[in-house]
Amino acid sequence: MKNFLNLNIWVAAFAVLFFASCEDETTTDELQDVFESEYSELTAEDSKQDVEDAGIALVQNIDQLEDEEAIDVLMEMANLFGGSADAPAGTYNVPLKAASIIANDSKSSAEVFGLLKATTEQGLALSDSFAAQCATYAYDLTSGEFIKSENADAIVIQFPGKEGDLSNTAEITIGSFTVKEITSPREEFSMFTSIEVPTGLKATLKYEGSEIMAYTLTADYAADGTPTLLENVLEIGSFSFNQSLTHSINKSASFDYSFKNGSTILIAFGAEANGDWSSENIADNTYVNEYLDNETDVEEIINNSNAYIQFMNLKAVGEVDIKAIVDAEQAFEKAHEADEDEWGNYPDEINKLETETLVEAVKENARFVLVYTADNTMIASLEPYTVEDPYSYTRDGVTYTENDYYLDFRMIFKDGSPVSMETFVEDELTGFFDALNDFIITINGNYNTTIEPIDLSDEEPVL
């Protein structure tokens, strides 16, 4: 049984590792084409080198983000609000924090840089709350405080954008705030006869009149307030972060995320799930187990999923039929009920057979490939296999040796050579991790952070 539980860990891992990826939405037909790709004409060694080179190029591009003018301006703003020692390490999130500013009559910098709290629970609609915060706050270099003036349309913050500036050269504007009224809110909001939810927001950062950062929110909801669309776009100079989530009520859901430098995709990922997660279906597939805990048959809620990730010019794609694999699990358990001991454990040979059955089920109902984005030619496929891991323990002075069996994955290259994920990471990606650790050292030095470098010498498996 425990080996089948490992499957859930792997499915979750691949939902994180093999996210989705391409500049445009990937269709089912396009996914099918990817899985039927031919191997690239490059040798296996050349392809392995390409993977490492793509990782190094990714780090080099991310390193350029620090050079964007917006970063300097945001750092100066953080200094004004909290002093350099208190400047947040997550400076890139400042526009999102600024989008929730509380404007009030105080001139205190700390109070101005508060959070815009959703006050619906206090009986004030979001639109009214935002309108009440609209004002212009201009930094006064003499007093070191923000002076408030009227502004009916937006929240505006003006401040010296760089150290040494003798005037307010930078300006944050938060506006274009729109809402939708939900008149039939779902059960958790049933105490309200109506509720407002945000559908649009735009924030910009300008320096000396030129826009150097922008954030846009677009959203939509079903009649009960369930989100059906959410799009976030953050642009920092030539860099952009794009997030999109869609939801067809109780039937399908998907998300896509991309991080670009100009038109070059640095990282992109996403996933899609299909099934029936209506409250009725969840209730029908929830029961009380032998330990008196509520348990839900997840495979009856989410039937199948696909996910993919792209970094630079490489794309990994995964597709899993969750229901079919779990059905195989249940069939094995039913067939081997008599093999369990009083604690619910199998003997060694059944444990091995259980893992082998799981491996075959994954082979038949899941596919994973790594391809070049330019022509969809394949670099490697990913294959599940059974690992036999002996271990020893001592009891009453006697040493016993037993085997642990689990499912793992290995990459299969053009020449047919299998390479475990752990071995590939440790042996083929050293240049990438060297570049990444150099970047971490730079970040720690520049921003007084304490990010730990990545140490591949750890005995724990590297995923």
C-alpha cells in the first residue's frame, strides 16, 4: 500500500516540476504532437550539454533583472519608508504592496505605507473603500514626510526616485479599479446580501516621466463569486511576469505562468485538470475510513491532468490519467488482501510486486518528455522504474536486512542510455548550479539576505 502512496507524491511532484509552457496556450492536439516527437538529430551528449547551457543562460538573464532602473527606484522607495536596514528583500513585490496602500490623514511614512485592507466585513464596499483612499501623497524633502492632497481618481505617491535626487522624480499611480457585484454569494459569504469583488486594477511606476514598471489585474467571476478568470501582468523594464488562471465551474481548471526577458521565455509553466469537483460529487465520493477519518476518492474528483514547464528553449511536458492509475492500485489491493499481515503490511515479494505493478500502471497511463521548443524534437523521455533499496536495522542484538521498493524516474536519451534524475542533476548540471550559487552570493551581498547556496553533496535525493 505504501508504494502506491508514493505515486501520489510523484504525481504532486510532477504537477510542480513538469508545469506548462509555451508562449501561446497549448492545445490537446499540440500536446499529442509533443508526445509523438522524434528524437533530435543531436547526440545524447550534445543534448545533455544543451540542458546545462539553458540553465546557465536562465541564471544570466535573471541576473540582468537587477540592472533594471525600476529596481533602483524601488530600493530607494523602500529606504524612504523603512530605512535601508529595513528595506524588504522582496523588493520586486512592492507594486503589489503599493496596490494595497491605506491612505489616511496622517503624514507618517509608516502609516502611509500600510496595507489596503478589504473592509467588506465592516460593511464598506470595495469600490467605496478604494475611493476613500484616493489621494496624492508627495514626499516633502524638508520634513521627510508625505503631504496629502486631493485626488478623486487614483492613489498617487511621489518621491525622490534615486539617492541624491532633490525633487520627486518618481511616481506610483494606482487606479483603474473596477469591481463586480455578486448578488448570490456562495455559502461562506451568505451573511451578505451582496458582495463586491475586484475585476480590474492598474498600477504604474514612473521615473522622470518614463514608465519603468506596470502591473495590471483582470478578473471575472461566476454568479456565486467563484473566480472564472484571473490575469496578472507585471512588467519591469524589458522583463515581464504573466499569470493566467481559468476555471470552468466544477469541470476543468488551468493556469499558465511565464517570466520573459523581451520576447524570450525564461521560465513558463502551467497545468490543467479535468473532472467533477461539484459539492455533490465530492460528497458522493467521501466516506469514513477504518480510522473514523473522512476520506475522499480523489481520482473520482480529478480524473486526468497535464502539466508542463519551459526554461529557455527547452520544454518538459507531462500527462497523467490519475483515475486509471488509482484503479490499478485498488485492483492490486483487492487481489492481495489475503497477503497482508495483522498490521496491514505485505511480505517482501508482494511489496516488490506492488511497486512493479505501479510502474506498469504509470507506464501505461502517464507520459513525460523533454523537447526543444523550436521544432518539438525530443531530447529525452522519462521512464518509471522499480528501485530496490536494501536497509539494515538491529533488534535485540540481531541485525536484519530488508528491502524497500519504490518507484523512481530515469531519463532515456537518443542512444538508449538511461540516466536517473539524481545522477543527471549531479553529473550533468554542475555548471548550472555553479552559476546559480554565484548569483545567490551576489544577491546576498547586495541585499543583505542569507539565501543558502545549493549543495549537491547532500545525501538526500536531488529531485
